[in-house]
Amino acid sequence: MSVNRSRRQTLTKIFAWPLVIGVLSITGLIAALVGDGIWDRVSWATLLLPSVLYVVFLLRPFR
Amino acid sequence: MLMLCITGLPLIFHHEIDDLLHEGVPAAQVPPGSPKADLDLIIRNALARAPEQVPHFLAWDRDDPNTLFVAVGSSITADPADNRFLRMDAHTGAFLDLPDVTGRFTYIMLKLHTEMYAGLPGKLFLGFMGILFCIAIVSGIVVYAPSMRKLRFGAYRRDRPRIVRWLDVHNLAGILLVAWTLVVGFTGVINTWADLVAKLWQYGQLAEMTAQYKDREIPTKLSSVQSAVEVAEQAVPGMVPVFVAFPGSLFTSKSHYAVFLRGDTPVTSRLLKPALVDAETGQLTDTRDLPWYVSTLLLSQPLHFGDYGGMPLKIIWAILDILTIVILWTGLYLWLRRRKPTTVAAPAAARPIDQQAVSS
């Protein structure tokens, strides 16, 4: 788990996950505009994800 | 920016807060599909309650099909910012109440959030702050890379001194929320240009549509509003009226009713289409789609307000807003600590701190 701590990461590695989350957020922002029902649910899920991850990361022990 | 996030938080729920704090006279309970009252009757009833006033706008309540609003001012040229709003029953046509919104908590928050009680200069100033906010976010992304070289994604060094912990808290929330903060920040900036966009439309498309009538004065006797709306509905089938601007008011010419209609999907319900009806003859003059700059403004509104995906989306908006406050607060702390380099005892591993990014 902690192997990366001692190694420098490439830009691609640093931004891979942020990019995925960013694309999901944009999808969610647009989804609720496109339609109701299922589209709203997609929007709720993708936009709630960053906050959930935030809590998970802060509660997870660092190692 | 902190002020904007804090005042913005209650505004997400402005409708619910208003309902909770201010009890309005309820509209008559009618079975669905009941016929609507004649709009001319509604205007007459409204003016009977507002003597010496003239109607500027008639607006349907998006969230409550049972009520309508009639906005009145002391004269047709009076500043619409001073309009008073009479709530009317959509089915019986009766006057319900005349709420004084200016003393409301949500109104004060709105004024602080949009213009800090400083009118257009206040709006443009906040718009400029919004642009700086977006630039700060982008610079935050740039400096995120060097500070994360030796850390994996999502790292939170809980056992380190406060400055390192807060840096991680700042970086993590910042990068997780980056898409949302950029979108809400930028659409907020667009919203500050609303007054300018309205003026641009008035002197652009609206002037074009009414060019041949430009020297005409406001008719002494206006044609029926009810029939103007019917004419507009026939001209633009499948759309429903949102509001009517009276001749001489903002958003129309001196001699036309402007009936604005919307569609019924989430996107098209935001996009309006004006139909201009001659207020002397009652005939349709023209109807066109709004130009791209107005459509951009109208579409940027839901993306800023978060009011387009039901209550869950509003709650998510509030959570993201609170996390943005965390980002700003930790950013401020990191920035202040940078001012006193002697007191910074950050370990070597955390040296490449993203100081520029926290100036927001």
C-alpha cells in the first residue's frame, strides 16, 4: 500500500483519479439537466461520490 | 469567497426556508384540470389592491401552479427592482397576499450574495471575485502536482503537525471537488452579467423584432392580456407561458406584450421563447428563439443554484458548499502561515506546499 511514498509519481499517475472523478462530476451535473427520474439518480450518485470519498480518505488510517 | 459560500448555503433552500418562516394565504383547493381564471380579471383584482400602481409583469409560479404573481410599480418606467409582488389565485383570480419580501432572511442573504447591497457595481465586483476564484482553482490544480509527487491519491497524514494535516485536507477536498467548484464558480460569474445580458437583448434582438414600431408610444388602452397569452400559445405550440412583460416595462417594447414561454423537459423548461403581441391590435408581431448569450445565462442558472434535480441534489449542493468552505478556510490558514515563515515547522517532505493556490 505504501510503496508509492518513497517513489516520485508521474503526472499521469497523480491526475488519473482526479480526472476520473472530475469527468464523473461533470456527467452528474449534466445528467440532471437532460432528464428526470433515472437521470436525476445518476446525478445524485456521481455528485455525492466526492464527498463520500473525502470522508473515507480522512477516516482511513495513513500508511 | 467565504461570504459567498456562507450566504449561498441558505439560498440553496430558499424556497423551503420561505415556506417555513412565512406563511402565505393558501390558494383555493381545486381538483386537477380545473379551468384557470381569466388573466384580465386577475390583473383587475390585483390593481384594485394596489391603487396608483401599474402592472409591470405577470408571472406564473414554477413550483405552485395554483398561484400567479403580478408585479407592480409606481409607474411603468419605475425601477423594477422596487416592484411589489401581489400573489393571486390562479383559479379564482382572487388576491391572496402582498408579501414584503425585503425583510426576509432569504432576501437579505440573496442581496449579500449577489450584490452586497451595491447594485450593479456590487454584482460586477462579485463577478470579478468569481473570476479570481476560478483562476485560484486552476492554479491549485497546477500546484497540486508537485505537492503530491510523493503521496498517493487521497493521502491524509493524520500523525503530522497541523499545517501538514490541513494541507492534506485542503488538497484532498480541493481536487475532489474541482469540477463542481469550477462549474458553480463560473456559472456564478455568468449570473452577475444578467443585467447586462438583458440590456444586450433589449438593444439587439428585441429592437430588431420591434424595429417598425419603435416610434410608437405606449397604447392608452391595452388589449386583453388573456388573449395575448392565447395568441402566444397558439404561435408556439407545446410550450407554456412563464411570464408576461407589459408594454413599456423591461423586457419588451413600448407597444407590445412580451409573452415568454418555456418547454417541459429539464433543459427546455429553462430556455425561454418570447412571443411579442401588439398591445393595440392583439395580433402576433413576432416570435423567435432567444440568442445564444441569453440561453447561456438561462442554462447557467440551474447549474449555479442546484435546483434542477430535486431535494437530494439540493442536499448534495449544500454538502459540496460546506466542503468548499473547508477548502477556503484551510487555504486561508495555509496562506497566513506562509506569511510567517519562521513559525512554519513543516517537515521536509511537505515543503512544496501549494501556497499560491490558497489565496482565494
